[in-house]
Amino acid sequence: MSSDMELHSVASLLRRGRSLDQFSTGLTLLAALLGLGQWLLGRIDPWLLLFSAVLFTLGVLQKYWALRVAFDADLFQRVADGTQPLVERSQALDQALVALGLQQAGRGGRPWSERQNGALRLLRRQSLLLAAQVILTLGFILTSPWLAFSG
């Protein structure tokens, strides 16, 4: 069974997702500005439009995972800060999640190690989407001088 310190550690790791989300939000806004700016200027470059659309889509997907990670971070922190025995806190959490329709009734009572692995998997998904945004942006920056010569 997990200790309170493990729960605090996982909550702390999950809170790092906020920094990832802020960086991704900047890239997503850049994508939106690039895409909308083309229409405002009346010059539409298909490659730039495609880049903007893909970068924006990755940002929206990342935002979804960021919301899930932030929710889990708050839940882990709340459970870790509780004063009742961990078993009682787990049961109360399961009851609340089932009552809100966020968890199936049969999924309750899972070990905390499984819950921790699931929450950290969400953080990895969020990180991978941000990495895809960064790689796409860097790739576009590095290839954009060559686009002027090809078209």
C-alpha cells in the first residue's frame, strides 16, 4: 500500500503538468495567430496553414490531458493531506467519483500503485503532445528558409 509521502510525491509530479500546459498554450496561441493572420493578410500559404492546423490540434489535445492531470494532482494532494486512514480516504474518493459519474462502480478499491501509474501515464501523454508541438515548431523554423526557395 502507498504511503502518504508517495501520494504527495505523485501529486507534486502531476503539478509539473501545469508548466507543460503553459508552454503548450503559448505554442497553441502561436498556431492560432499564424493561421488567422493569413486570412487577415489575404495571403494563404498552404504549408503554413497546415502547420498551424496541426500545431493547434496538438495543443487542444494536450489541453485535454492537462485538465485530466491537474484533476488527478488535486485528488492525490487531497487524499495525501487527509487525516483518516488511507483505506477510508480511498473509499471516500471512490464513492465521490462514482457519484459524479467519473468512475465505474466496479473500478473502486484499486491499489494506489495502479492509480499512481495511471495518473503518471496521463502526464507522459501530456508531455509527448508538448514534445510533438516543440519538434513540429522547430522543424518548421529550420525548414522555413528553404520553403521560400522551393515555391
